[in-house]
Amino acid sequence: MISIKRQLNILWMLLLLSGVLYAQTTETPDQKYARMAWWKDARLGLFIHWGAYAVPAGDYKGQNNYGEWIMYEAKIPKPEYEQMAAQLNPVQFNAEAWVQMAKDAGMKYIVITSKHHDGFSMFHSQVSDYDIGDRTPFQRDPLKELADACRRNGLKLCFYHSIMDWHHPDAKGADFPKYRDNFLKPQLRELLTNYGDIGVLWFDGEWIDEWTEEQGQDLYRYVRSLQPGIIVNNRVGKGRNSMQGMNKSEDAAGDFGTPEQEILGEKSTSDWESCMTMNDHWGYNKNDKNFKSSADLIWNIADITAKGGNYLLNVGPTSEGTFPKESIDRLKDIGQWTKRNAEAIYGTTVWEEWKEGEDIRYAQGKDGAIYAFVRNIGGNQLILKRINPKPASDIFVLGDNRPLKWKADENGVSVRFPEKWDAAEQPVWVLKIKGEKAATAEIPVISIANLPAKKTEAFTGEIWVKLSAAPGTKIFYTTDGSAPTTKSVWYKKPIRVNRSMTLKAIAKSTDKRSSETVMVQLVKAKYGVQIGQAYASKYASVGSLSLCDGKRGTTNFSDGKWLGFEGVDLDVTLDLGGIKSIKGVGLSCLRVIPSWIFLPVGVQISSSTDGKTFTIVQNNAITATATDKDQNAVETFHFPTAVSCRYVRIVAKNQGACPSWHPGSGAKAWLFVDEVWVD
Ligand code: FHN
């Protein structure tokens, strides 16, 4: 009797031979699985973007927001950029120290730029003299030193290599095949024959017109012919779906998907790796201090693990050959956490119930244990819905050998942590549970005006909130933010809401455990708001009412509290609900020059009693013209305005276009507004 697996392999070979199935190589699924095994178990890798661009470190001609694209974005002439490259002399470079930091962080492989789009090779190439060995005082080969250090420490060395090349004269137009055959491929041969076993070839820059899927398939085979065991990402061809990174079709070239600066929204059994910066730049920018917190980076590891992916986290080293301190600190924090929770991270696989709300993720161990990654635990009790522990089994929190007290009832598994336990001591806790999926009721739906509510809803006056769930289920809810149980208020009719609150609800059916909790933040806004100009959907906060919800935005423009207007003015009318005597009008705006966000250049205020005829009461020019030295800031403006009216119209004039000194010169300028109010 031939096993199913063997039957599949035979079928696969027949399809292949018949030409029905076009594969990159004659590799069976089993063989591919074996080749990818180390990478799947590895989970975490360190991405390193290191090149000539570290010399300017983000600055050029008064601009300070560049990264590894500086040559292109700042239109630096080749000779001038070559001069920059010639200054690269990383005398503090210590391969052993870099590899140790990656290893201590729990990373199992390093992907370093052998050549980025600028065409400058970070290894001593014989194919080119535009490299660190020939053009700089640094006569060593950093990739050779890294290869040796990785071998000594049991890490896999991998290369990021750009197909796009801004420096090579043939890498454009009709001569591209000459570049491909006489430069790109010979350099790859050097990289795959002179540096030992290479784990992954991470291609990039495949989006250029000169590149095609066919060339990608050929390059894949070429690379695999040099090192048959190597793994190649899906940017070798043209198959990826933009920054979402997964292949658009089954037979696209490459072994894994490459979401960039994002994590898949759902679990996936395909091979994928999310690559992400720690701050806002891949290459070193000495001005960029906008680093993600260690807690957020650690939660990304939990989220990616639950979804079955790998995490390739980036560091941009300096031209001296050192890691920025902020990166070192985060690698240390990650290392402490991965060390404590290793068994939940490495070699685990996707569990069918991989998520529970926004703060719980699950993964399955090879021994069948289920790991629950949990953040934001209030107090020392936790309720898990999606799992049923085996009766009388122990639940442990990794890193602590004391079994936790727990009991399961119709509302879930309530787990109690030890008395003197400090929830804040770890950004993410991991529980090890022997159990199986629990049957839970369907999550109820919260609706406002017959539309499903978003996570946050602003309103004026009062609204009616409806809760609905599957037939035969009861719904229980709370309005004080506490976790609802079957002892909470039983929902029987729409809820009248006339104040801000956090509404949470669960559903319960007779034969199942109560559902996961659904939540909506209801925020009462002070006035009715009529927007005259469309804000961008990407920066839409909770809609126009967010201008009056009292929730202040921060200088992190993507904090979800800003309305962003691209190239157009803010034109908003507040309905005070009746004739009021007002004394002043205020608004808060954001300035983040590197992100093309400018303050308004003027504010006009007009009033009306009927909402139809308006009289201008204030015309204020805000004269401070933007300069590239302006720091990120939330600026609040207040205009004394003594008038009696029901409607107040505020028009804040957008700068219109980025100024000539700005990298976005001439492009639409953004106006970000958060709060408008009258007093
Ligand atoms: O253009 C590159 C960018 O410089 C960086 O290397 C990232 C990292 O994956 N990839 C491209 C942008 O998608």
C-alpha cells in the first residue's frame, strides 16, 4: 500500500513531467520541506542594511530624512556619491560582536546587504571595483568576517542582493541583459562560492521594468545550481503582491513571501517572513529616533509566530561599523524575552484558534502543548476562551515552574497568577497549556444606526446601540470596561447612550462556552461637525467627530487620532446645538516636516445663526513659514472670537505644496488636524 505522501509525490512528478506543473526545479514537496526546515524553525532573523549610504547618515544639503535611497531621492550625481562611498571606513566593525548581538537576541540567521540599489558592493568583488575593498580605506571584507563569525556561532549568513542597480551603466534599458549576465550573475557566483554555505538569497529591487518573471525563474535556478540547499525569497521574480509580499500565483519564483513593514492579517500555512525596521529607516539615519518600543517588537514576534511566519528585524549600522544604541537596547530586551519563551517561539506551528481578541495569540508545540501569548493583563487574573485545558492538567507561565491556579466554567478558563506577581514585568507572558480547542458561541455584533460599529465611534447628543448574535444565544454586556460574563446585564433591547463609555459584550448559547468579548469605545463629541473637504481615508481617525472628541493626537501622525488633509484645507462647521455666546475658537494641528505635514498658513473663522449665511469674524495669517529645522510638534492655535451664534465655520488653509527646499518639493502638502473647539 503506497502512502498518501508517496502518492502525492508520484502525482507531482507526473504533473511536472507532463509540463502541466511548471516548477522552478525538479524538487519534490518533501525535498523542499527538508530544505526549508531550518528556516521555518528559526523564526527570527536580523536584517542589516549597511552600505555607502551610512556615510551621509540621512543628511544631504539641509535635508535630514534620507536613508538608503539617498542617492536617488537627493539626486546625488554618481561622482559625488562615489566620493561618499570612498569615505566608508568602518574601523569599529566587529563581526563577532554583531553576530553575538543577533544570537543573544534569539536570532538564528542574518541577512545583510551585499549590494543595495546604489550598486556599491559591501564585499571585495573581483567582478567590480565599485566595492568596499577597492574604493575605501577599509581593506577588509566585512562579509567574509561575518561568514566566519556566523559559522563559529551557529548562525546562518544570508545575503540581500538588489537586482536594481543605480550605478552600473548597463543596468538600465536595452543593455540590461549585459548587466544581468556579465555583472549580476557573476557577483552572485562570487557570493555563493567564496563565503561558504549561504542560508538565503534575499533579492530585492525586482520591480524594475527590465526584470521579468522568466528572468526570475532563471535566476532562481542559477542560484540553486550554485548552492542547491539555499533558500530564495519571492523577490527573485515578479510574483509578489506589493508590500503585502505574498505570491500572487502558486508558480511564482521564490520559496517564501516577503511582507514588508507589515504582518499578515491572518494565519498562513505558506512560508512567509515579515521584514521590518525598528525606526523609520532601513539604512542608518542619525536623526531618526522614532524607534518602536521593545514591547511592540516582542508582540510582533508573538503575532507572527501565531500566524506561522518569520520575523526579519532590521538594524542600520553606522559608517563606523557600530549598531545604534537604540537598536542594541531593543535586541537585548528581545533576547531576554526569547530566552525565557524559546519553546513557544521556535519550531512551533499554527494552531487553528490562533487568536483571541487583540491581546491573545496561540501557537502549537510539537508535543501538542498550546502556548498562549498574552499582553495587557490587568491584575493577576486572565480569562481564556478559545482553549479547554485537560482536566486536572497544569498550566504554567514560561520561565516559572509554579503551576497556576485555574478553573473552567461557561465563561472560559480563568487563570490566577501568584499573589506577588507583577504583570508589568514582561511585555508579553506565555502560558503553556495542555488542552484543546473550546466550542465557543459566536461573537455578538455591535451596531449603531444598523451599521456594524468600528472599534471607536464618536457621536453627539445620544445614540442607540443594538447588540445581535446567533439565534438561540443570550447576550450579556458591560458599560464600565469590565469583562462581561453571564452574570453581567442581559441584553434585551437597544441601549440608549448619551455619554462616552466602553461597551463590551459576549454571547452565550446553552451548548457552548460564552464567546470572545467584542468591544466598542463610544466617545461623545461636544458638537455636531460638518466637514467641507474630504480627509484622507488613511488618516481618518474616527471620522469627522474626532475633531471634537477631546482625544488629543501625538506627534506620531499614525496614532489614529488625526484627520489628514492632502493638499486641501480643513473646512469644518461646528453645530453648537443652539445660539451660544462664544469667546474664542481653538484648533490643534501637527507639524512633521520630514513626513510632509505642515501647519496651516492661515485660519478664517466665520459664524452663523442659521447655518446658511455666514459672517467672517476672524482672518488670521499664521506667518511662521516652515523650515526643515522645524521639529515635530502638535501646535495649538487659539483665536479670541466674541460672537453669539449657533454655527462656527473654521477654514484652516493648507500650505498647498511642499516648499522648494523639501524632498517632496512641489508635491501636495499634508494638513493634520485633531481638535477644534469653541469656548
Ligand atoms: O527599496 C528597498 C528598501 O531600500 C529596503 O531594502 C526594503 C527592505 O526590504 N526593500 C525595498 C523597499 O520595498
